Amino acid sequence: VYAISWVVIIGVLLVMK
């Protein structure tokens, strides 16, 4: 499962936002 990967990616996007 790549759920964790998605959480990390979304987290980074929110920080970069």
C-alpha cells in the first residue's frame, strides 16, 4: 500500500503551499 507515500506527498505540498 502506498497510503503513507500519499500522506507524505500531500504533507509536503501543504508545507510548500
